[in-house]
Amino acid sequence: MIGSKKNQPKFNFDKKSNFISDFLPSIKNEDWRYTNLKKFIPENTEVQPLTGYIEQEKLDKIIHSNKFKIPEKNCIFFLNGSLQETVSDIPQGVLIKKINDKTNNNRTLYMNKVASEFSADEKNSYTGFSSFLEKNKIIELNTLLTSSPYIIHFDRTFDSKNNIKIIHGFTNEGGWFNQDRCLYFIESGCEVYIQPEVVNFGKHDSVFNIVSEIICKEEANLNMYMGQNDPTNSSIINTIFCAQEKNSESNFNIFSVNGKLIRNNVLVNLMNENCASSIYGTSLLENKEHLDNFIVISHLVENCKSNQLFKSVYGGETTGSFCGKIYVEKNAQQTEALQQNNNLMISKKASVNAKPQLEIFADDVVCSHGCTIGAIDEKSLFYLRSRGVPEKEAIKLLISGFLTDSISMIKPERIRDEVKKLFFKE
């Protein structure tokens, strides 16, 4: 059993923990071939304290901080993994509770065997993501270092007009290896728009390991918009596991502009007929950031659709990696799966590695993938310059045109405006 105590690495909770040798994957691991975590996570990094208690004085200081304004409406605020109910504004149709798990160190995922609900029973654990979990013990690390996780339950009375921000805040006084996990349960027929965000209120050059498990019931519609804009030179490892039932739909949008290391693992299992999933990634990196997107959409039954579209701009000395896989099971006939990865290099010192993959065992499918890596089009740049547009402004216009199609897919206007401001300072 993945995550059982007998298979877990030894862990030193005192002083300097042996993260690198015990838990973090090396570049010999094919899933992490282009991301050497030793470069981004210092060996002397200490664990986040396991207590969820926050002194009122510290909480008040964060609430009134000028660095980040906590929304007054439709906001769920976690601090060091603990729900802050006095600061949160939880709308009707959302129930938040802790999973009843006194021995959470025994398991890796909280989905039950058929991914229909969340359970603390280790013997009833979902194994659909086992190939990833076996090679990535950072999920076990998250389990070991978090208390019982919260379930965010959306029921049919939830109003989809309430776009919810879910903030994972950390006081982070010691530059720690921080952990957090949330379990999302989307009831049948429920439409949800959520914006998770990681906010560092403490020391720079820290590490955040965030894990999300999502269950979409029949005819559920999930829309998740993740902004990644960390000014504290920290590293984030963001992992999402999503299991979908019949006629459900999921849409993930990831927007990356700042962070020492940004690693996104998004794994979606389409488990029943007429499911659909789209994963979009948009990034604009201009300094020394490293971005690594690892995406797997698995078609396990027939008549499902998926789409992956990732568009990235690399400047300065930035580096990047895209590994996207479409997996189609033997009986998953009439699958429609598309994948596209486009990279624009605006600096000679920037670099990117791309690895699109198709793994298909059915014969009645429509599947495609494509990848491009190129520089600014000189003819287009010359055209704008000849019309009197300064070079810097001309490059900005070309970047804007390159990224606009993926940003235009954002349905809620308010979120779309936020993203435009994030990228183009509009």
C-alpha cells in the first residue's frame, strides 16, 4: 500500500530534516527530469510547526497588512493549514469540515476506492493515481506534516455567481517547508468557480507543498483559476488530483508570473461517460524563475473529451519544462483529446524543454498534440517599429497577442480582468 508506515522513509522532526535524500525526487525520476529540486530547496530547510494555533495578535497583523488584502466577501482563509472562520466569508451552499482521521499518517490520498467520497480508511484508498504516487513521495511528505485535512463541500444550493477565493496563507517565520491540503467535493449538478492562492506572510526563500484532491459528482461543473505570483523568491509545488463522474466537467486555469520555482502537477481521471476536462496554462516569466508543468489526463472510459493548452513566455534567464500526457485506456473508444504547447522565447539566455506525450490503447479516437518553441517574429516587430511603436512597447504588444487567446477563455469577467492586470498591468 502506497503511503503505509512500513514503506515510509525515516523522518527527522528535529532541527534539520533530511528532505533531499528521503522525500524529494531526483532528476533520475523521469517525471522530474528537468527540475532539480536540490537547486531550489536548501538542505537545512526545517519543517513547518505542526500546531495550527495562531495568536490573535499575529492574525490581526496579517489582516491589516498592506502586503495583501484579504477579500471581505466570498473568501475562505487558511493560515498555516488552519481555517480562520472569523476572517472567512463562507457563502451558502459551502460546508467546511475536517475529515475524521486520527491516523492520517497511514495514507497518501483521502479519496475512497471508487473516488466517490473522502475517507480516512487506509484499506479503502483510491489507487487510480498510483503510478504517480509511487514515484513522488512529496505527497507522503504532505500527509505526514499536515493535520487532518479540510473538506470543502459544495452542494446544490451554492450560487455559481459567488466566485470564491481560497487563500492558503503562511506566517512562515522560519523559512520553513510548508504544507497544506484541501479536499474538494462538488455535488451533482453544482457549478463552482474558485480561485486558490498561496500567500507568504513570512520569510523569503521558503517552500510550499500544496496538495488538492477533487471529486466531481455527476453533472458537476468545476472551474478553478490559480494565480501564481510570489514576490518572496519562494518555491511552490502544487499538486491536484481530480476524479470525475458521469457528465461532469472540469476546467483548470493556471497563471504563472513570479516565483523561484513553480511546479504544477495536475492529474485528472475521467472515470465515467461524457466527462470533459480542460487544463490551460498561461505564463510570463522575465527574471530567473523556473516553471515546470506536469499534466496527465486519463481517459478511462468511452465518450469523453479533454483539452490541454499551455502558452508560455520566457525572458531573462528563466527556464521551463512542459510534460503533458494524454492517456487513453483500451476500452475508451470515441475519445476526443487535444493538446497544444506553445513557447515564446524573448531572451537568448532563456530555455525550455517540452515533452508532449500520447499513450493510446483504443483505436476509435481523435487525439492530437503539438509543440512550438520560437522567438519574437522579426517581421511583426519590424512592422510595428515602422509604424512608430518603440521596441519595448512593440514587444509587449506581441506578447499580449500571443497570450490573449488563452486568457480570453476565462468566463467570469471579474477574474478575466484580474488576470489581465496580472499579466499586462492594465
